[in-house]
Amino acid sequence: MTTRKTRLAPSHFALAAVLAISITSSPALADEAAEAQDQPASGEPQVDDDVHNRQGEGPGNIIVSASGLRELDVLAGTTVLEARDIQRDMVAGQIGDLLTKIPGVSSTSFAPGASRPVLRGQQGERVRVLIDGVGTADVSNTSVDHATTIDPITVERIEVLRGPAVLLYGSQAIGGAVNVIDKRIPTRMPDEAFHLDAFGGVDSATNMRTGAASLDVGVGSNLVLHVDGSWRESGDIDIGGFQVADALRADLLADAAEEEEEGEFEEAEELREAANQRGTVPNTGAESWTVNAGFGLILGESTFGASLGYYDSSYGVPTRPGAGHHHGEEGEEEEGAEEEGEEIITIGLEQFRADFKGDVYLGEGAFERLKLRVGYSDYTHTEFEGAEVGTVFDSASIEARAELVQSTQGALRGSIGLQYTHRDFFAEGAEAYVPPNLTEQLAVFTLQEFGTGPIQIEAAARAEFTNVEAQTIGIERDYDTFSGALGLVYEGFEGIRIGINGSRAERAPSAEELFSNGPHIATQAFEIGDADLDTETAWGLEAYARGSIGAGTFSLTGFRQWFGNYIFLNETGEEEDELPVFQYLQQDADFVGIEADLSYPIIDTGAFRLLTDLRASYVEAELADGTAVPRIPPLSLLGALEAQTDAFDLRGEVQWFDDQDRVTAFETATDGFTLVNALVAWRPLANNQNVTVQIAADNIFDVNGRRHASFTKDFVPLVGRNFRASVRMSF
């Protein structure tokens, strides 16, 4: 394996050190932290970190990691998943597939080992995946075949922010963000001598086995030590029918007939075998493991901590059946094409990560807290073609945030902050389709909330300065962007919030969009960027209502975004190096959609509850020339009934996806399908939810469904009938 040393300059580490050390070394702040041990709480909502003590929040009471705000209505489409929700919907090892039952959320579903969230039809460079407010620092944003370096079974909470999360987390969140909260850096002393969380699970459709555990130990009265780890292994996925979609299958059978007429009987048989492959998808197994350790120093109302972590994963990349079958000008099969099509592609990745977190209580003045967050990552990703190393991707990065949080007691609440990001990307190998490049970004941002009565005003703004440089080809680009939002909220009806938000967001093109130029064997595409891409802009309008209807909760959001210079990856119909050519293009685009959910108790006797759960989402996207934006998810609906008692939950649900025939050139349509799922959750300890045993059946009728947002939908359908069992413990 070819590697290279990271090129982070000492000045970049110095910046992170200044953010951290300047606070802890200040005698005044140290005195305030010590005095705070005898002071009352600052007024900021304190969230219990223990999983078994946390309760889910309804649409009218969402806890989101936005400092200083009581609500986050400028991002109306916000959902929070707790540990019990994660256990219930855990069907794969990638975070994208975990979130697909949330309105407005789909998944790239490239392969079981690589799946990223799709928010309101946006994916890739428009959706940031974060760990406690800073980026995962992997290369999952560069291509759909690259995995995210998060194992969901070690997660405490997930915040899904649909809309212009650019205001909080940077221009790469112009379509939304997924913020994962874990416990690697403890922020409170455990109530007991130690706190243990553990999870284990198996399934039938992928022969998956997985386990995870985390341990927090209090040392003295101020120090908490933390360690956690996880392991997951799965085989090739079982599916409910043919591997390839009907149109592709017809093409393969037609090619087989043509080869047979020409006397190429061996090639014809191989094409028929590819067309008739059913029941499983070859080369979709995956294995991963993680280990993390951290500490938290609790000084009254102030906390400091750090952690180190390691993530290792290897997974198969399924290839398009018949991909090696190409004809030359004379109808002859091109030399080597067959062998290339038969190669098994696998990816191995590893990441070392270091994090620092500080939360300093400043007293009862205008600014109540100073929050610091620094993340450093050294990431290596290798694509193997058979046993040979194909391409190695290295990425070293550092991201730092500092926020001053205003007092939450006054009419004006919020925070102001700085954020700095540096990424050093390097690729080497036959398919190094992106040249080495450096990306630096500096941003200043603020979020403000005004009002304590029935009418509230929210405002947010972010200025960002981005430099992208490809050193080996001598191209450098600078982008200055500004994003802002203004929202009005009305609480005149008891338990209900009604509001409207307007926003303007900007995004700088990424290095991959600017500089790509070459074959990418894992995605079976020849990708071409455009170094002259302009800044992408989006005007947005969003109206919403959420809160309580009697004993139930609801949320309804309608949105529209008008994009200028929208950047998208489009298939051209041409071929290069025996691969289809995909090119980054730019055009205005219009997105419109709706998201809704309702949870209501049909029966509630105290000891027994019967809930109905209804969800819906729809997005339509069109380019300025009247054609469809590629890979937009179709209308989806979910309906469920859930019976709850102290010891048992019983849930049955139906999830329906419409067909999607509004497609762009060279993009295939997808048929609609329906998934039927059921689960039973048992809490065996009387009056205690510390242990939950769950048995679930997904896709009970073994339907062969395909996600339209996926690049591999024509030959990687969703998992077929799957029986899962898991246990979660928290003591």
C-alpha cells in the first residue's frame, strides 16, 4: 500500500491549540470555573447523557445542539433520534440506511458498506455528516462508494437537520446536515461508580453479527474516563428477486442472443448468468471495528475533555453485471474488457481521529458560555482490484469551532462564532481521478433569537472564505460566500408553533467538483470536473406548523428552494476508458417539497397505549431547461400502529414508495414498492427500561425494491426478507 505523510503545517495545529489552551490557561476563567461549583445552573437546558434516562422529544420540544437558542425554527425540518430509535431501525452498518424512515430522508444505498443520507433530494457535497458539530473528515463526500466513518451502534443521539444547515455547519450543508452525538468525551459525572452501555445483534438476510460496549468511570469528583468499541461483520445480502432491474436484464439477454448468433457461446452464457442472478448480490459483505477512549474534566458548570479513536472497515463494491462486455468498431470484444468486468472490487479504510471539547461557564454577563470544539483526522482509503492495490486516497484534516453563547435569560438569545477547516487530500494510483489538493475555509457566524411572547424572530448569518488549490496542476480558486436566514414564529395556540423562514445560502464548489478528471473503477465511471464552476446559491422559503393535538404530536413543513448555478453530476452518454462519462455541470434548479408526520394515541389507559404513526415526504426538482434533476427520491408514505405497555412494545408498519419516472437523460426509472415490517420490544426488568430485547422482521413479503437516489439501483436492490434480533443494556 502506498502512503504519504500528512502535510498539515504547524500553524494549523497552532490554531487548534490556541482555541483550547488559551481558555484553560486563563486564571480568570479557571477561577470562574471553580466558583461555578457553588453557583446555580446557568439557565441553559442540561441534558442527561445517560441513555436510559433520556427521553425522546416531540416535534414541539426538540433538543438540538444549537448553542443559546430555545428553539431552532430556522431549520424547521429537524428530527432527533434517541438510542431506542436507533436500535429499532438499525438495519445496516451505515448511517444513511438508518435514517430512511424520517420524512424528507432517503439514502444513497450504493452498497451495504457505503450508504450516505439524502436530505430533501440533496446528497454528496450538500449534506454534511458530523460528529458533535464537526465533520467526520472521511472522504464519503467525494464519491458514493466511500463509507462514512461512523458506527451507529455506538451513537447516543442523531440530529437530522433538513434545510440550510449551512448557517450552523458550513457551505457543504446547504441541503442539510446529520449531526451524530456520542459519548466519547463525557460532559457529566455518572450517578453511579461506573456506567455501562452494551449492544448486540444478529440478522438473517446478511448473516450479520455485531456488538458494541461503552464504559464511563468516575475518578474522584471531577474526572470521567470513557472507553468504547464495536465490531460488525456481514456477508452478501439476500434479495427478493433478480439482482438486475428489468430494463438492464432485457439488455443483457439481448446481448447474449447477439453473442450466440455470432458463435460466441461462452460470452453468451456469461451474460445470461448475469441477467438471471437472483437471491443474493455478490461481493456485498462488510466488516468493521472501532475503538475509542476519552476523558472529561468536570469543573462545576465548565467541562473539558478529549478523545482518541480508530475506525477500520473493509467492504465489497458490487459491479454492474455485464460491465466488461464492450464491442469495438468491428463488433469484436475489446481485449481485456471481459477480465476487467470480472474483477472483484473491495475497499479498505482506516481513520485515526483526535477530538477536543471545551465548555466554559463565563458567569451571568452578556455572554454565558464559551464553547470550543476541535477535531483532527488522518484517513486512508484503499481501493483494491482483485488482490492488487488500485488507488489510495489519503486525507488529513483539522476542523475547529469557537462559540460565544449569549445569556439565555434575556429577550435576545443566541451565539456568535468562528470556524476553521483545513483538508489536505492526496490520491495515488491508476484511478486517482482527483489530483492532490488543499482546501482551507474560515467562517464567522451568528444565530439569534428574539422574543419571549407569542411572536418570536430568529435570524442567522454566516460569512465564509474558501480557498481550493490543486498544486500539481497549478489551479487555485477563491470563493467568498454569505448565507443568511430570517424566521418568524407564532405561538398563539397552546402547544403549537407556526412559522415561516426565508433564507439565502451559498456554497463553494468542492475540489472533486472542480478538478476530477479520470476513471473511477469503484463507481465504474469516468468523472470530469470543471475548474471554472461558480458559487452555488439557493434562495429558500419554508412554512411549518408543529406541536401537540390533544395527546398527539404533529409536524408539517412545506419548502421551496431556487438554486442558481446548481452543480450536479450528469451522465453524458459518452465513454472513456470503457467507462461511461459523468461530468459536473451547472444550471439553475428549482426544488419544492413537503414533509409531514403525526403520532396520536388511539387508546391510552395509562397501562396500555395504542399509537398511530403516519409520515409522508415528497420532493420534486427541475433544472432550468425543464429536465429533471438526477436521482430525486419519489413520494413516500409510512403508516404504523404501535401497542405499548410497561414491558412490551409491538409495532407493525407499512412503508410505500411511489415509482419515479421523472428522470434525466441516461437515467433509468424505478418502480414503486411497499415494505411491510414488524417488531416486538421486551423490557424484562420490571419498572426498568435499562434492558431492551428486540425481535424484528423487515420486508416481510420479500419485495425487490430499489432506491431511486442510488447510483447502483439497477443492480443493488434493497435487502430482502430479514429477521433481526438485538439486545441493548444500560446500567
